[in-house]
Amino acid sequence: MESVIRIERYADQGRCVGHIDGRVVFVRFALPGELVRVALDEPHDRDERFWTGEVAEVLEPSDDRVAPPWPLAGPLAMGGGVGGADLVHVSLPGQLRWKAITIGEQMSRLGHVELDEVPIERMPQDLETGGLHWRTRIEMIADDDGRPSMRRRGTHVRVPIDTMPLASRALLDAADACRVWDGGFEPGAQIRIAAPEPRGGADGPSDNYAVLVDGRLRDGSQRLDETVGVGGLEFRYTVDADGFWQVHRQAPVALANHVLDTVRGALDGAASAVVWDLYSGSGLFTLPLATLAADRVRMLSVEGGRMAVRSAQRNLRAMGLSDVDARCGDVAATLAHVPNDLARPDVIVLDPPRAGARAKVCRAMAATGAGAIVYIACDPTSLARDVGTLRGLGYRLDAIRAFDIYPMTHHVETVALLTRSGD
């Protein structure tokens, strides 16, 4: 079923809102103000509160609409459908507006905080590359002929690909060198390619990349070296090729520097301090934070992934940073058994997964009386919900800043500073 509708406003998850006979319709690949023909998803004849659909034809385009630079990720009706770039139809300035408005709306609806504006920072070189070539990790699936492919949305069809426009140049070079695009994989195999780019400092080793097939190393190295310049120092991280790391080539630099500056400001020159780093991964924030006048800052880091914790511990040892109690475990459960000397943090840094920290962890953080919480979020909805919880527990939102580390997608990274309210 198709219908012509006027698009009214942005929604979440890269969609926009329109109406058909009074029923809300969430539309993919649309923009506010446009008149579009929408193909409704099946089944569309049930008595649901809302329908979903996708643009099939643009009758009156927005000024923010552009021809998709990666057509395969565009609308199904226009030969696309592979996913991974749901704002591929939006100009780069339009993408920033979309994300800033989404953060503001979610913060108002769920966090009960009205924001005049949300500063949002584009990463270096993204404008020059047109929002492409930023991913240092990609994942694909082998099709029935053993070629790298991506699934077409809403189907089991695997679309073969011979390049990935969002992948960094270094990653594409590694894929070419390892003849990934030639195929030869077992049908259905999961293919992962990772290729760190040095971010300040000399070039890394020549085998600083990995091609994994179903989790097993096929080419390159199992342990990858990441180099990040933070606060005038160079930090080196060893990360498992199958582990998590910020995927944009410049994200670790931008986020770590901003978090370090924010924590410095919150500590305000204190003679000594306790800092927590929750959901700490391989130690991206832990290492720079541990160097804050290292003889006066004691730290607790908590991460649920054993592989990531082992990487963090190895990275701390390599830099001689011994005042960090790096623990592996569920964050909420671990916070119930914190040693007395670390139980009253001055500042808490957390970078939870997309679902957010949730109420139990928010209550545990608030119970410590920490003066400041620095919350790094990859989902504005989860952040806004947790900000609302923390506001009810005695915190106020002091600052918020967004980083566009996911160009061509609706995703955005946001860093919020919350401080203990005087009352």
C-alpha cells in the first residue's frame, strides 16, 4: 500500500513523522516539510497505534535533501536497502541539525530539561570526505557465493558488495591487500575487518589490522595497537581485534580530550580525588584520567567484558599506572561491593552501552554523593531517561555537548556533565 503524505517533523531512529487518516506514520528516508509517496511496511492493515513505511518517491523535496552518495544504502524503491546509513539522503549540515534537534527533544520529553541549543562538533576531515571513509571497523556476511555482502532490510536477501564507502582508507587498503572482495568465504560466514589509524604519533606496525572470519583471525594481528593523543600526551592501547573500540577514526581523540578537560574542571585543583570510570572498555578514558597528577588521583574502573578488562589492565601496566583498581563484572553488582577507600568518588565517568545505565546504576552513583557525573552516551533517548532519573536524585544538568562520530547515520555521541544540586 502506498500513500502521499506531508512529513511534519523529525522522530527518533532516523525516521520522520507524518499522518494517514489521523494515524501516525514513521517514515524512513524522509525530511520535515516534504511531500512524499510512502510505501507502508507490511502488515499495514492491522489496528495498530502507528504504522511504519519508507519513501518511495519524493514529490516536494526539502532543501536538506541530497542524492545519496552511497545509493545502495538508500531507499528500497531507489535500489538501496542495505542499511548502515539511514541519513544518506541528508546534507551534512542537515544531519547536524537533525541530531541536535533530536537530542533537545529527547532531553525535554524524558529528561525534563529544556535546552536552548545543543553544540555539536563535526570530526576533522569528515567535511572534506563528504561524511564517508570514517569507520575503522566493519562487519559483513558472506552470501551464497561466498562473497562479502550486506542484508537488504526486511528480507533475507544478501546483497554482494565490493567496497564499503563508510570504511576508512586504511581499512579499504587492508581489505584490498587481503583480497577480501574476491570472496571465497563459506556462505553465511561473519566477516569482520579492523584497521586502526594512528591518531598522533608515528605510523603503527605494518600488520596493524585484522580480518576475522566467524571470530577467528584470518589475516593480520589478533591484538591491534591504537594511538591516541590526549592532553598533550600520547597514549598507546592494545585492543583485541574482536573487541570494542570507538569506530570513528577521530572519535577516541575528540571524546577522550573532552572528557579529560571536563573532569579536570570538575576536580577544580583538588589536592586528592577518587574517580570512577564505569563501563570502561579497554581503558580509553581510564588511562588519561589516571594521569591526572597520578600521585593524587585514585581510580576504580568497572567493565563487564573480560577481554576488554584484560586489555585495560595490560594498557595500564604498560604505562606504569598502578593506582587503578580495574574490575571485571556487572556494573550494578560491582558497585555494591566497592572497597572503602574508593567508595566516595569525587567524579564518576560512565560510557554505558546503547541501553544506558538505567535506574539501578543511577541510584548507586547518586548514593555516593559524587560531586560530578560525566555521562558519555551513544543514544540520546537513553541519556535523557537517565538524566531524568539523576535529576530526581539530586543532580542538575550543567553542560551538554554532542560529537558527530557517526556521519550518514542517525546515531550521535553526547557528553553530559551533571553536578550535585545545592538543595
